[in-house]
Amino acid sequence: MPQLDISTFTSQLFWLCVSFFSMLFIMSKFIIPKIGDILAQRQRKIDDYLHKAHMTRQQAEESLNKYHQALADATRKADETLRKTQEELNSFITGKQNELRDELHRKIIEGEAEIAAGKAEALVKVREMSAELAGDIIKKLDISVINAADIKNAIKKIEQ
């Protein structure tokens, strides 16, 4: 085998060193910087994506906070509107109940007045009928000492 021949060791060592150092030079000047640039670009892209993700997350959190604030404001406004509406409705109902109570009270008073007038009229008629009936009974009994004025006086005394 020619590689094991001692006379060619020096030339082999020379070419080994030349090829090794030339490859080392080519690698260090051309290939490694390109790989470094590629890795740096990759890292910059990753960092950029992470930064964008962080910014997007912050925007999402701000939007969520704004949403919760808007929801709380809307709920508060709805509660306030509901409370005002309830108060207005209660006020309206109370007013209508008062009107109805006053109307019923007025009708009760009018009804009592009509009843009292009817009662007074009925009593007057009962007195008249009682006087006539008593007069008729006295005539049928043929008692002439009692006249119509005496009968009316007697009815008045009984009523008192």
C-alpha cells in the first residue's frame, strides 16, 4: 500500500496540512460566516415573532379589559334604567291606586247619600202610610174621638 510507504510520508503530510488548512480557511472565511448569518437571521425572526406574539397578547389583554369594562358599564346602565323604570312604574301604580281609592270613596259617599235620601223618603212614606192605616183602622172601629192630627202626634212620639 502506497500510503504506508515511508518515503511518501512527508509529501502526504505536506498535502494533508495544505488541504486541512485550506479547508479550514475556506470554512472559516466563507461557510461558517454564512451559517452564522443564517443562524442570526433565524434568531432575529424568532425574536421578532416572539415580540409580535407578546404585543398581540398585550393587545388581546387590553381588548379583554375594555370588553369587561364595557360590559360592566352596560350592566350598570341597564340596572340604573331598570331601577328608574321600576320607580316610575311604582309611582304610576300608586297614583292610579290613589285615583281609584278617591273615586271609590266619592262613589261610596254618593251611594250613602242616595241611601240616606231613599231611607228618609221611605220613612216619610211609612209615616204617611202609618197615619192613613191608623186612620182607616179607627174609622172601621168607629172611634170618632181620635182625629188625624192626634194620630200624627202619636207616630212622632213613637219615632222619638
